[in-house]
Amino acid sequence: MDAVLGIDIAKAKFDVALQYPDGRVRRKSCANTPAGFRDLDAWLRRHGVTHLHACLEATGTYGEALATWLHDTGHTVSVVNPMVIHAFAASQLSRTKTDRTDAALIARFCATQQPSVWTPTPRDIRELQALVRRLEALHDMRTQETNRLASGAATTAVARSITTVIDTLTDQIAAVQQQIRDHFTQHPGLRSQRDLLTSIPGVGDTTAAVLLAELFDKRYSSARQAAAFAGVVPRIVESGTLRRPGRLSKIGPSRVRKALYFPALAALRCNPTVQSLRGRLRAKGKVPMVIIGAAMRKLIHIAYGVLKSQRAYDPQYERA
């Protein structure tokens, strides 16, 4: 029996709403653990469901294991942007928000909108993604401790404690950076993609790792689609006499935009393609932040091009 399954995911548990083709709905709550997945499977089989279209929101790492398990079990899975579900809820004039009602809402969305099918990220990309996110977390923690030390520790003992933590974090950062280098060494396909990206002036090894782990782990039909996912396309607001200056949409993973900021500054100094873009925008009177945002977007376009063509960056080709 084909049915749809709306899933509201949380850290410790998930709520599901099983909607049959005739509109009937059954609900259940399960632990967000492998045992909970098996409990869900047994529940579905008791109700005669052997294949379904499951839909859940993209909520960080909480739903990845469940989505992968559902895919491996043979079900169709969709992982959608929470903003899409929020907009659908508004269109349905939904006033109640609980885990149970959210699961039912997602089931209705799945049944009526037929969202695109999701497939798990390959294991080598998932491992790279975990390493990249760990490195970012370590950098953030070291920055916090460095700021505490700079603000003036209350006592000498506290200062020593902070310094010890900073030293430990520095060692861990170096260790994870080496693990990332080793990961590329162990996966020639990833290594060749990294080398293509680092052929772009302004893009180094760290930025290339983030782009492969967080942006180009998905398939896009165009460079514009990749830039839109990263949230570096302009958001234009024009309605009647209202005219707001365009600014980055910032829809999508913020860590991609964070990783591109300094490479964009570097590209404005050393990348011929981005320098040409800067000249055109300056001639139009664009302010520096608009130019930086355009440089970030241009780097994604160039990165998409070199990965798709499997050709290293060529400024003459970019100008053609």
C-alpha cells in the first residue's frame, strides 16, 4: 500500500503521521534511535505499509540517520527546507503548532506537493562534512577562549586555565586539519575535485573542503541554483512605491557564506575574473559590501564551472 509519512523530527524523538490515499491518518511517536527506527518499521508493517513517501524537514543532523535508514529500507524520502513547510502552513491557515500537528502538516504537504526525492550523501562526503564541521567548532571555541583571555582573566589561575584550553584546542585544530588532508589522500576522486577548486585564485584547501562538504555535496542544474542554495543571490523587494536596496538572501547554510567571505576578499585582489567584476560594479557606483557579495557569488559560479567541466581555472576561458 502506498502512503505518505510526515515526520516531525527532534533530538530525542520523532512524531510521524501516516496518511493513506483515502485521507485517513494514523499517528505515532518513536525514539530517535536505531531501536526507534525498528519500532517504526514494525508499526508500518502492522498497518500493511511496505512502501511510502516519507517527508521531513532539513533540521541539521537530527534527521540524517532516520532519512538514511528510510532510504536504505526502500522507501522514497524527501528532505525539504523548513521555510517551505512554514510557507505551506501559512497557506493552510494553520494555527496550532505541536509535534503531532506538524507531522500531519508535513504529510499533507508531501501528498499534495510531491517534493523532490532525496538520496543520502556518499559516505566519503559525509565523513568530510563531519571533519569540516568539527574544525569550525574548534575554531569557534578557540576564539571564545582567546577573547576571554584578552578581556582580562580574574586571577592568574584562571588565566593559566584558559591558556591550557587554548593550547589544547590549537593541538586539536592541527589534528583535525591533518585528518582532512588524510581524507583527501585516501579518496582520489575528492582530491581531484579539491585540486580543481584550489586552481581558482582566492580558494585555498580549507575553503575547497567546505565547498565540497557543504555546497557541492548536492547536484545542481546550474551555477545560479548553487548560488541560490548558498544564499548569495540578491533579494529584491519592490512593491508599489516601495523600493528596497537588494541584499543577500542568506537562505541556506551560513557556514558556506562564512567560508567564502575572506576568499572573496582575496579574489578581489588576485583573481582576474573577480577583479573584472569589481571594476564593472564600481563603475555602476556599487558599495563595497555589494561588491563582496557579488564576488562570493562569482566564486561559486567559477567553482561550479571547473567541477562540471573538470578543467582547472582559466581566466581566458572565463572571459570568453
